[in-house]
Amino acid sequence: MAEIWLLFHFLDNLAFLKDWIFQGCLAREGRKAARVNREIDVSICIVNYNAGRYIRACLDSIIHCTSGINYEVIAVDNASTDGSVQMIRHDYPMVRIIQNDSNRGFARASNQAVRAARGEFILLLNPDTELKNDAINVSVNFLRNQDRRDLLTCMILNPDGTIGVSKKGELFFSLRGQAFLQFRLNRFFPRSTLYKKALLRDEDFREQRELFFVAGCFLLLRRDFFLEIGLFDESFFLYGEDDDLCLRIRHAGGRILYHPEGKVLHWEKKSSFPLSLRPYFFYILNRYRFYRKHYGVARAFIFRMIVFASSTFKILLGLLYHRPNKEATWERKKNLLNWMWALGLKRGPRS
């Protein structure tokens, strides 16, 4: 009996030892995974669609300007045909590439990158941008000391060095603000208070401040919070997803912060579609979707009528003052497109 008891005692100790080793391995792997995630401060997410030489300049600026912080770069390609994916694979092997077999739009591709990211912070960066200083490190260190629900952007510069118009005021999405902008009344009333408040004209952007809406070329926020609020709304194929995100963050109790210490050059509209009416159509259509989602059907309908009235006015004006140049032809096509869409004669482009 003593021998049997000793045998069971030995087996019991052996099972305990096995469990102890197993639990120790799990704990070690957990600490290792946590350490890996902790070592990546920020995941830089870039959506590429035939961005060509612009994305090369973007990646070079990340490498040369970013210091004192651990980062990863994730590029999601929307079926580019310009050889940019092959260029990234060859010249930037540290970039993780997610290659789509079709153009899935900016919002959906960005969400793919965020789901694959491992950093504490997410930086949504356009491929047609270039860092002009250590903007990523400066922005991350600033946002660490803010509420976990806050979103941050930095100073966006035009190619000529002026501060870019990438911000919208509280009155931008008011119906009177849209009427003023759609009819381009700023040409006749450049000092209008409504115009200045809608587009934040004459504001000093050399100081830190809180904003209402910002463009999506440089957006920094915590990954866990971004996942918590549901990432980008993928019904916004192109344009409007940044406005939707800003409004949802504010509704969740967060703030849209502007920190001018970081500086980024933006070659605006170089990362969209080739020259056509399609991107502009997305711009108008998603503005309408934004109104329907956040302000209701009635307000969206009024916006549609504003587009109809303004496009009718501009078409008639174009007939009276015909200009045979490329810019005027482009304007006429846009106005006709708006007019047909507002009347329901043309549906939005398929994503």
C-alpha cells in the first residue's frame, strides 16, 4: 500500500510540475507579446492608390524625420497599376503591405490597416504627404498626456509653405453655411462672418487649439479607442469619412486637437483617383450621406435642393459668360453632374 501511495503522490507532483511549467510558458509568452506591442508606439497606416512618386517621398520623410519613437508602417494598396507596390517591396522592405485585388476605397482600406496594426497609437497618413520635422514623435508625446478619446492633427502645409485649409468650423455643416459656399458667395462677400467661421478664415493656427472637423491626411489617435468606436464608416468610399469620424469622436466625449509643433506638407488630391468627375461625385454624394446619417432625411433633402439651386444658377451663369478654356469646361461638367444628381437623374458612382 505504501508503494502505491508513493506512486500516486509522485504522479500528482508530476502533474503539478507540468501545470506549473505550462502556466510559466503562457505567462512568459504573454509578457513577450505585451512587450512587443509596447515597443511599437505608433502604427503608421497609409492607403495607396497609384500614388507613385508621392508615396516614395512620404516613406523617405518618415525614415529621415522620425526619431525617438518605435513605429511600424502598414501600406494597404487598392489595386494600383503604376508599379508603386513593387517599388515599396523592393526599396522599403520594412513596410508591411496589404494588397487588395480591387479598389476598396479609403475608409475600408484604412480599417484593414488598423486591424493589422500593433501599435498603441494609430497614425492615418496620406501617401501624398511629407514630414517636415519630427512630427510623429512630437504628436505622439503630446497626445499621451491627453484624454484617451482625443484625436490629434498637426500643422498641414501647402507646397508653397502656407498653412493649408484643411479645417472646418462649427458652421461649415449648417445649411446656411453650405448655401453660402455652394453659391460661392464669398466672391461677393469675402469679409462675411459666416464664411470666416465656416472655414476658419483669419484664424491663427500657430497656436494649439481645439477644432470641430479636420482633414484626414494626418490623424493620430489611440488604437483601442479607434476600435471601440467602430473605425471608419465604410459606406463613405472616398471623402467624408474624416468628418464622420470627428463628429463621432466628439459625441463620444473626445476632442479634435490641433498641435502646430508637428509640420507636414500635403500635396493635396494627389492620392485620389486620376483626373475625372468620379472623385468629385464622391465628394458631393458623401456630403449628402453625412447629412442623412447625422442630421436626418429632412436636412439632407434641403442640402440636395441647395446643390440643385446652386448648380442651376452656375449653369445659367456659364451660358451667359462662356469661357472656352479647360477650367471653365471642367466647371460646367461638375455643375451639370450636380444638377442631374440633385434631380435624381444620375445615381452616385458604385464603390
